[in-house]
Amino acid sequence: MRKPQIGVNVIADYSCEWNEKKEAAECQQSGQAPSAVRVLLLGQLHRLGLPAKANGQTYFTVWKSAHSGWSIAVAYYSRTVGSDLELCEVVAIIDQSTHLIILRKLPFQKTDVDVPDVTQWAPLDIANVEGDGREEVILEGDAYEDHWLEVVGVDNGTASTIFSGLGYYL
């Protein structure tokens, strides 16, 4: 599990590891997203094409900032189907008024299990990156052999990418 800095309350999180024998990802959910957050995020997944009776699992991350009062929330759906992987994901900020600001989204799709052609996102932290007293979200992007970090600022109900840096590792 990822661990954000002090001042970020982890309400729910999940981690996935690849199981070679089963040729499938095994995910573990820790904690539960509040029902209002689950409803908001599942609604977004369905808007992104997730079928109403999808047979896979949906996992949630909810991290609440003690300083700003908003939360970063992720809903991640996956299911292995033979040599394919069904995926759908939404990453959002939820403010104190339960207003949703979408940061990243992955519409429902099938991709190759071994060489996926999608980008998946995970929060790394909530921090005052620019030193201006406002918190930003630090995200990790993962697309097969490409990996990068992005810093996203939230101001007056809108999000903007402040930094995007590409990295690479095997």
C-alpha cells in the first residue's frame, strides 16, 4: 500500500500484485470508501462505459487531507478474461460539498494482459508542492513500460497539471 505523508488520513486503499501462476492480478482492499463516495465514483465508472452487470471487482482509494478538507478518491475496476484485461478507472477530488472534480479517467476497455495499451493512475501523496500554502495531488502514471509523476493543482473547482515528468524503469 502507498503511504501518504502525515496529515493525510487514509480511509480506504487497495494494492494489486501480479500472480504468475494464476496469470491475473490479485488485489487487496483495505478500509472502505464511505457509501456517498462509492455512489459518486461508481456513477462515474458507469458513465465511462462500465456495464451495469460487470463481473469484475471494483476497488477504492479515499485519502482525506487534514489541511484542505478535500479528499482524493479512486475507483478501479478490473477483470481478467483469458489473455485480456477489462479495466475502468476514475481519479477525482471530492470537496467538502461532495462536488466531484475529475482528475484522470480510463474509459471501460479491454486490453492485452501482458502488454496493456492503457494508462493507469494512482495517488502518491497530497502535499504543498509549490510552497504557496495550497495542497496539490501527486499522481503516478503507469503505461506498460512508461512511468511518470504528475502534480495536479486544484483551485476554485478546477484542476490543472502543474508538473508532468516522464521516467522509465524495467
